[in-house]
Amino acid sequence: MKKKQHDLYLFRYGIMKGLLIMKLVIGFLFLSVMTLSARTYSQSTKLNLNLKDASIIQVFDEIERLSDFGFFFKSDQIDLNKRYSVELKNANIDEVMKEVLKDERYTYHIIDRNIVISNSQSLLPQKKISVSGKVTDNTGAPLPGVTIVEQGTTNGTITDFDGNYTIGNVPANGVLVFSFVGMRTQEVSVGGQVIINLSMEEESIGLEEVVAIGYGTQKKSDLTGSVSNVSTEELSTQSNTNIGQALQGKMAGVEIVSSGGAPGAGSRIMIRGIGTLNNSSPLYIIDGIYMGSMDFINPNDIESINVLKDASASAIYGSRAANGVVIITTKSGENSKGVPTFNFSANMGIATPAKYLDLLDANGVAEVVNLARTNSGLAPLEMLTDLESKENNDWQDIMMGPAFRHNYNLSLSGGTENFKYYSGLGYLGEDGIIKGTDYERVNGQFKTSYQKGWFSAGNNILLNYENTKPSIASYPRGGLYGSVLQALPTMSLYDENNLGGYGSNYGDAMNLVNPLATTDPYIYDAYRHAWNIYAKIWAQAEIVKGLKYKIDVTPSVNVRDNMTYSGKYDMGQASSIKNSVSRNQPMTQSLLVENTLNFDKTFGDHKITALVGYTYQNTKYRYLFGSGSTLPTGLLELDAATLDRMVTGNSVESALASVLSRVFYSYKNKLLLTATLRRDASSKFAKDKRVGNFPSFSVGYNIAEEQFLSDVEWLDALKIRGGYGELGNQEIGDYKYTSTVKTGINYADGDGGVHQGAFPREFVNPIVEWEKTSMMNVGFDLTAFRGKLTTTVDLYNKLTDDILLTVPIPYSSGGTNDPIQNIGQISNKGLEFAISWRDDITNDLNYSVSFNGNFIKNNVEKLVSEDQVINSGQSFRGSYTTKTLENYPIGGFWLLATDGLFPDQVAIDAHSKEGSLIQPQAVPGDVKFIDANDDGVISDDDRIYMGSPFPKFSFGLNNHVAYKDFDLRVDVQGVFGNKILNDTRNVLTTVVNGTNYLSSTLDYWTENNKDASQPYLRYDDPNGNYRTNSDRYLEKGDYVRVRSIQLGYNLPTRGFLNKFSRFRTYISLENPFTFTKYKGVSPDYNSFNSYSRGNDYFAYPASKIYMIGINVTY
């Protein structure tokens, strides 16, 4: 039976893989057919031409009129004045082009139905010359150390102390590239010149970079708020397939943590700490489109990422911005004079588990389990006797191992002076390091813009599809990964006598499924499909010079389709007698309309930029759920179910209307003022509580513009800034201010009859209102030594008031829930900094180093009352491990303190209160717990504060060096000062069940091993040695991780590669080294639950990834 079902699974798996291969083959066939079609068209299309005294442009226009061909050429390479006479009948395009160009030094190439004309002289051997000259800055001062290189080669030189240079062996029609730190790189055509003097312009670096700030852009030198940014250059050299991974450790004050190592798992971003007990995710804006996540965005389509961190920077988004704002700008087309640019990138590699836990084999687990049972007066476990006749399986080796990952991206961009376009297509496939888990993602983008005079318009369409094969999370004791680690080595892989064909536990062993069975689609199957469609249409008109009106219309649809199937099986204590299936389909539709007026004018020394706008967003959510059982094996349709059929669903609608304004004023680029006001009205609150006003004000002072610093040559820019602002948070459920009413509530009238009644389903709070976040920020920005050194430092105080909390009410009230109230206050205070240095050592060698860090303290300032406590962090044993209360951080660890193991009975007797034993069930070798409240009893009241799950300091160190065509990047990231409760270790050392355990359990206490790390083994554990809420499982979460190492090589674009403008290859290692004392699989894991952020309970293990890749531009 097992073999048959396993073969069916392999057959189905083969079909799926076969379908994928067929898709690829069909794709290649399609491209081949299109190519053949293009060639066939060029041969079969016949033209009749009769032109006299026509220009070459007129000839091309006539050919385009008579056919589907189009022409691409550079006007400076074509003689536009020469006249042509052409008379041809029934000629194909090759015959026509040969006739037209027969006396010319032009050549042509037919690509699909496009004809590219070029000057054939560029294909002939060129005369080599020597070029000399002088390089100066824009004031005429000589520039020593400027690098001059012949484009596409390693032939180069540098200027001397007086700015002079000479470079030999240069083609007469070659191109020289001039580069210098702090100056804009310039390309100059030689054109046969032997003397080329150049005045270089300062590059937009450091404080002169332009960044996105929300409803516009601004130079860094004009910023008065706190904004961090990452450019496409820092992302394009990465092999990351997830934006969160690409950003980790690159921005001060932006903490990015993993949500687990499962394929497709996203990252959690926290900007300057957690300021709420509700949704603490930032607002994501991609090209002006509001999104709830950025995990599904293709990193290859990104141009830049800007993070608005303080209130003065993000107040323009009002009630959405309390947790910060992440603004992503995707790539756009450029004026390529009609010639398209193709970019293709691909990487593939292997992911392996970053760490395997050291588990016991059959002999080891038999020793500890049977000894614990014997010490408790129980017989040995049946599955752990007669080991010679049983299997000895390593379930980590069976279920975990290397997994293939691959990522492909293709983009096409270009345009003319008026019209520009960008389109991208990406595919990502990830197999899981645990069998039965995988993920794939398809991204598409199409972006255009048109501008003619006073009018401009455009569109942006983002498409995404995700298919996730999830691990089993609903199975008890840690889901799939927990089952792998706890499975007894003696459990058989297969057993044809069992329904389903898999081995099982028996006797007194723990009720766990066979992990291998979860990979069988006839036993367990699941998928998570997601479709995301975002479209943006915009138009802008310049009413008068400096005043522009813009309208943006953004519809979006997000659809999920989630299915879970459980088949029939018998695995001893774990069994299912019927097939069952459940399916749910959430769908969110949104329409956002934004109208804005922008004013930008300079009056002498005064510059004013102003923005006013009105926005409206309507969101509709619909949820459908269906389930049923007793359906044919392998059939996943709900209609096939004959029992337990259930269908339910609901829908909600919400709206947000906003008026926004911002004014920026600059005097001589020295004194900077910014003021913002946004007024939001949200349907999530009652009518008289819907409106919130969110103002901000900030100032900046560019000290370096002062005359008294003009002689400080090493100082490029120095600005101090400060600001204050208020933000809101509306991220709660809909209609929390009103309740639905349940009818059919009958009660006796006392005379033998009944009255019909009704009762609210929920207790609500009609006066619930916005959370309010206020923030103060002061900082400075420094750029020095011609842009080589940049430094930013910020000091901030973030205070969130009116925290939305559920407040307990008496059970006697009859309510089924606790209502939400605005009671609570949380603060985050910190200091963040970012320092970078970049330099060119020689014309062949350059490097850059950047270091950023963030010191932060999280604290609950106020709750409902001083003695209110929110217990959380509930372990699998039901014990609470964290508390949220006043004057402590959110979700701080409150645990029982321990003092080692009792060495003997004397120590037990000494641990007493007024003659009574504090731990009366203890024996030598048991854990000694501290009676913290001195009441003579060990209970939850003895839990004391043991540490915070939030790091006190986090940092990123990013290094890059390039030598000729080679480049090396090493990124390091780490955190210090946080704690992690290793609940996984607790389960795997608690020898009270018939499961497997860590090898450390062999170091158990005996009379001959009193220095043991593990207590005296007793299966019934009367002393509570293994209680989760003790400090025995609390560990330091400090770590330093080499985030990535990447070595790249840019192949010279000459010879057979001369058609490419860039051809880069690389190898990379992701997460190759992690230095930590944490004993779990990865210290970089955090729960999405703010109350139990630091609890690690069988988190999907992290991976080491070995990749190779290419990046080609044509």
C-alpha cells in the first residue's frame, strides 16, 4: 500500500515538474517562433519604392509606411542632407537596404521588425593617438588624482599635481571616462582630438542627493527631518531575493528581523522601536501606491529606498505614519533616443541549514527516557527496548538538507525626449531546507510616462503572484519542524500495515505524526496562493510657471486562496479516519484618489515650496470560508465532501479622507523651515471621534554656507536640524465602536412561557479614538573631504499616547470579549548614527566603508493603572513568560530565578521558610528555585524581571572594495543587549515524554555527576524542574553575523561581448558565519506578537545560501 501511494506521489511530483519544464520549453519555442516569424516576415514582405531626390529620413518614412518595420539610428552618425533616388519593385527588405546603402559607409541589422542603422566606420580598425590635457574644477583650480580611462578597457592614467595628464594608444573615435571622488563622472568622445581639457562638475553626493519625502522629492541639503536612504547601486550588487534581506544592517534606526527561514518568509521592519501594542509595521509606499507589505516586490525593479523616521519627515502621511514610512521608488525609463536597453540577471544556488541541533540516537534517547521512567517507578518505553531489532533514524538527515534556489529577472527600458518606459519581469523559486516546503513568486511591472510642454501623464502597473507550500503549523508541539526534532529514532519510515503506509509511534510514546508522511500529498497537502494587482494612473499640468496640479488614481486588488487537505492515515496514536479539506479566500479591494497642488518658486535668496492636497481611499474586504470531510482521496473540491460541510463569510468596508499641506522655506540655502499639517477622517472611529489633526514643524541650519567657514577647505557641508511632530495610528479592526446584535436569545417569563430577546455580540467602546505619537528629533549631517566622509547623527524621543488596549471586564457582565480603550503610553528613546568613507587609492583601486548603529530604550510609561499587568509569552505548557507593565519594556521576561541544582538533602532542608520546606517535592539533583517574594512557596508570584527582548544596540558594517574589474562586498550586522527565551530547548530537554531530546540531556545529575547541567531524571517531574517560566531557558540574544560575502567580476565589453554595455558575474555567500552564544538554530528571529517578541518556539531554521549569478545589460 505504501509503495503504491509513494509511487503515486512521485508520479504526481513528476507531472508537476514536467509541467514546469513544458512551460519553459513552450517559452523557448515561443521565442524561437517569434524569431523565425520575424525572419520570415523580412523575407516574405515585398515592397515597391519609387523615390526621387529624397532624404534618407524620407526613405525610411516610406518604408515604415509600406511595412511594419521601424528604424533606429543616431542622427549624428547619418548624413541627413544627402539625397537618394530609389526605384524597386517587389523587393524584400534586404534588397531594399542594400540598394539604399550601397554607396554608403552604413551597416544595418534587422532585429525582429526593427532595423538598426550604424556607421560602418566604427567597425573598421581605428587609428591610435595620444591625448593630453588639463582637468580643473568649476572654479578653474587644477584637480590632481583624476582617473582617465579609455572606455571599455583598462588603458588609463591619472592627473598630476597640476591637473595635467597624457594617455596614449587611444582610438581616434574612442571615449575617455573622467572620474574623481566628489565629482560627476564624465564621458568625452575623442573625435580625433589630441588635446582635451575638462572642467569637472561637483557630483550630487552626500547632502546634495535627491531623496523621496512623500508627495515629492527634496535635496538632502534641504532636509530638516530624519531620512535614511539606500540607492540602486547598493542593491544591484546583491543577490537578495527579498527586500528586507537586502536592507538588513544598512540603515541606522531601522531594525529588520527575520520571521523565520521558511521559503517566502518575509521580514519584520521596525523603525525606532515598537511604539504600539497593535500593528507596529511601518507604512509602505511604492511609487506612491500604499501597500501593507513590501516582501513581494522584486528587488531588481527598485531604484531607491527612503525611510522617513521622525515625525517631521513622515507627518505628511498623518494617521498612517506612526510607525514610520518606507518609500520605494522603482526604476523608470530614460531618454535613450528610441534605442531600448535590456537588462537580464540570474542567480542560482543552494541553501543549507545554518545549524543542525545535536540530537540523541536510539541508544541515547533510550538511556535518558528509560532511566527517567525507572526513577518514577514506570516500565521502560516499549519503543526504546530491544533496539537491535528497530531502526535508528536520523530524522534531521531524512527531512532536512540542501535546497535549490533560482531567480531570473528581465527588464526593458528606454524612451525618447517625451515618452519613457520601463517594464520588468521576474521569477523566484525557493525549495525549503525542510521537505514539503517551497515557494515561488512571479513579478511584473509596466511603467510609462509622457511629457510635452506643460502636460505630463503616466501609469504604473505592478503585478505579483505567489505560491507557497507551507509547513504544518497546526500540528501540536512545534508543527513540522517540531515533529522532525522530537520524532523517536526508532519510529519506522514506512509500515505497509498502517493506513497510509507510514511508520508510527506506539505504546506510551508521544502522539506525533511521522514527519515523512507530511510530504505525501495524500496525507497532507496545502497551498497559499496570492495575487496582488496595483495600478496607478496619473496626470499633471503646470497651470502657471512653478504651480502644478496632479491627480493620482490608484485601484488595487489583493486576493488570497488558501487550501488545507488532510487525508486518511493510521500512525498508531496519530490517526485520521476521514479525508477533510478547508479553503478560505480573503479579498481586499481599494481605490485611492489623490489631488495635489505643488508650488515651487525662488525669489532671489528666498525659496518656497508648498504642497496642498486632498485624498480619499475606500477599502472593501470580503472573506469566504468553506470546509467539509469524507471526500475521495486526493480530491480537493468542497463539493466532493459528504459530511461536516460548512460555509461562512463576511465583509467590511472602511474609508479614509484626508486634507494635507506642507510648506518649505529656504533662505540663502542656510536657514531651512518645514511645516506640515494633515487632517484625517477615518471610518474606523465613531462620528465624533473620526477626525485627527497631525502637525509637525522642523528647522535646519546649513552652517557650512556661512562666510566664516568658507576657508575651511575640507568641509563640504554641515547642517544641524531639529523638529517636533505628531502622528496617529488607526491600525485597529473596523467598527470597534459599535456592536452587532445576536437575536434568538430566549428567557423564561416565570409563567411557563418564554420571551424572545437579543444581546450584543461584543462589548464595545463608542469613544475609542486615535493613538497619538509625538516625536522630538535633533541631529546633524556632515560631508567632508570632497564627499569622502559623510556622517549623520540623530537623537530622538518617541512617545505614543492613548495606546489602544483591550481592558478586562468582569465575567458577570455577560460579554464575550474585552472592549478596546485608549489607555496606555509607550516611549522609545535613542541615539542613531551613520558614518561612511569612500576613496580612490589609484585609478584601479577604490573602496568604501560604512558603519551605522542605534542605541534604543523601550519603556511602558502608563497603562490602565499602576498595577495592571498584561501576561503573555505563553509556552506550550501554558506558563506565561512575559509581562507588559509600567516602567518596563513591552513583553519583558518575568521568570523564576534558579540557583543551580540541589547537591544533597542538606541543601534542600536549608531551603526553607519558618521550618517548612520551600520545595517539599525536591530530591538531590532537582532545580533550586528562588523564593523571590519570601512567602515560602514557589509560584508565579516569584517571577522577577530578567531582561528585554529588544536590543539595546544594533549595528551594520558594510564594506566594498574594487580593483580593476573585480569587486568584493562584505556586509556584517549584529545586535546586543536582548534576551531570547529558548522554548525549543525547553521542549527538547524536558525528559517527561516519549520523544527525542538534545544530546545535552546525557549530562544528567547523579551522585557521581553533581556538576551536571541537567537535573535528576524523573518522568513525572514532581519538582517542576522543566517549567518553562524559569530562567534556565533564557539566553543572551547577542550576535554578530557576516550577512553576505560577494565577489564579482565585470567582463571587459569587447570582442564577442562588445554588444553589451555591462556583463557582470559573481559568487556570493549569504549568512556564512554567525557568532553567538545562543543555543537555538538562529538568534535572528522575532515573533510578530509584540508581547512575546523574544520567544523562540521551533522557528523554521535559517539557511546558509551559496549563489552564483550574472547581470547583463545590452
